[in-house]
Amino acid sequence: MQKHDENSEAEVVLAGGNMSQVVRRGQAVHRTAGPWTSTIHRLLDHLHANGVTWLPRALGVDEQGREVLTYLPGTVPSYPMPSWVWSQDVLVDAGRRLAQVHQASAGFDTAGATWQLPSHEPAEVICLNDVAPYNMVFDDVHQLAGFIDIDTASPGPRAWDLAYLAYRLAPLSQFEDTGAGPPDMAVRRGRLELLCRSYAEAGDGVAVAPSEVLRSTVTRLGDLAEFTAARAAAGAAHVADHVKGYRSDTRWVSENLEALLPTV
């Protein structure tokens, strides 16, 4: 992995960084590296070479062994999400961009790869595993400009990635407030259908049915609850409160599968 030349710019701690410490120095982002970093940098190079130019570029590592990435300018929203995050344009664009990432990732050479998160079968594409509004960058007119925090990527089925995006952006979380209280079931159902349709219309045109996304959401949230509980038990006390929410949402999605399915 190449060494990144440092400069005298002061470091500014960036908000977020739930999985690692993140700072900005000039037009570069420095964050904690791991055994997976060289694989993720290869993946970013591959995606850029295949037209996905709105992700950070890998710049190597600094003198402290941290990975260095290009800084994507814009706004990264946080909870409670602003009302504009819930626009249909954001939902459609997010689905399309995820499809483009998946299409571009299909030819990535995984030989010798090391991933931070486990792979899942069938390994159809490289999943980003954390596509959500808090990992999206928006421009001054609130249009989606790119995705960040790619370090949790790993191989898996398309529905695995779409499930988490739907969970965060449909939303499929029972208490999510989009500005006027939690949306009703018809709104959630319509947004899930629109997300799946937008995904199928982009990339290589492969469709993932809402029913498949919903089933994957149940599995995905259960897996996330266990992963987060393990992190909390290992000392990451700041994530402990999330475990109960993930488990509660797992039950809620399971109990409302039929109501969330689009009507024919």
C-alpha cells in the first residue's frame, strides 16, 4: 500500500466515526486502518475504474498507519434526519447508485481479500453493508453527491445491501420520524416498491423483489443486533443502546411482512 505524503494542514475531527476515528486534513480524510484496508482500497480503485467516480478515492496510508482517502465536500446528515432526506428524489437516486456500485463490483478480484465484515452467500456482488443517509454526502441543493464509509464492504447478495438501505430510507424502522411522525404502512410500502424499481432500472437491470428485500431485512437486522451486542460486550459501550432497537425492529418487520408487500 502506498504511503501518502503529509502536509502541515491542521487535523479536524469529523462527526460520526462510529466504527473508527476520522479526521480531515486539507482535502484528505485520515481514519483508522485495519487488515481489510488494502482490500477496500483495491475495491475503490476498481469501482472508480468502472465508472463509480462519486466514492472517495484511496490515497494510501499516512505516517501513523491510518488510511487516507479523498474528502467528499458536502453535507452528511445525522439523526434526527432533516425533512429533505425523505424526498423521493433521494430515495430513487440512492437505489440507482447502489445498483451502479453492485454492477461495477461484479468483476472485482476477491482472491486473497480480507474483509472487516463477514461475507454472505450467494456472493453476487460486493455489498457496501452500511448504505444509509448518515453515510451519504449531499450538495447545497440537497442532491445526493456520493457515498462514504466503504470500509465495511464484503461480498454478498444484492438483497442484503438493499435491505439495509430500505430499513434506513423507506423506512422499515417502526419509530422512524420523517418530520411528521412515523409514516403509515402505505407510505412505507410505496417507498419500498419505488426503491426496488429504481434499483432495477439502473446498473445491469437485475431486479430484486420487495418480498426478497423484506425477508433479507429480518435476517439483516437480526445479524446486526448480534454484531452490535458483541461490540458492546467487547467494550464499545456507545453502541449498546442500539441493540434493543435492532431487535425490536426485527420483530416489527417480521410481524408486518404482508402489510409491507406492495399490492398488485
